Amino acid sequence: MKFIHEPNRIYGMDENGKVLAEITFPRTEPGVYTIEHTIVDSSLQGQGVAGKLVQAAVDDIKAMGGEVRATCSYAVKWLEKHEQS
């Protein structure tokens, strides 16, 4: 799935324009971006899409020189398992 990157949001759609996967990470403090939610359609579950979304968000946040935080339970667990360098 090809992800579309927008400021503070990354998502993927099907051929009909339906959003099937999405992650949002607004700036919550100066220099801090908080991953608030990660949503993946049931048709894509088990394919690693959520992890790819979190990695893409982390990459975008770091490219902006920001600090990554998370309130999304999936992202919190993902971040605990993966190094943030």
C-alpha cells in the first residue's frame, strides 16, 4: 500500500478513495508530536500495515527535528519494542 503523507497525518486508500489505514501525529508542544491514533481496516490486519504507519510517522517527525510521543495504545507498544534513534 502506498502511503500519502500530509502534515501530521499519513494514510492509505483503496482504488475507490476509501481510507483503509491512517495515523495522526499533531504537534502537541513546541517540537513535540504525539501519535494519537492508528487505524487499519480489518481487510489489512495481520499484514504489518500499522507498524509501517508508525515507522513512517516516526520518520516524518524525526525529519522535522521533533520528539516522538504517543497516546495511541498500539503506537506506545510499538515504540517500546523499537529503538528510537
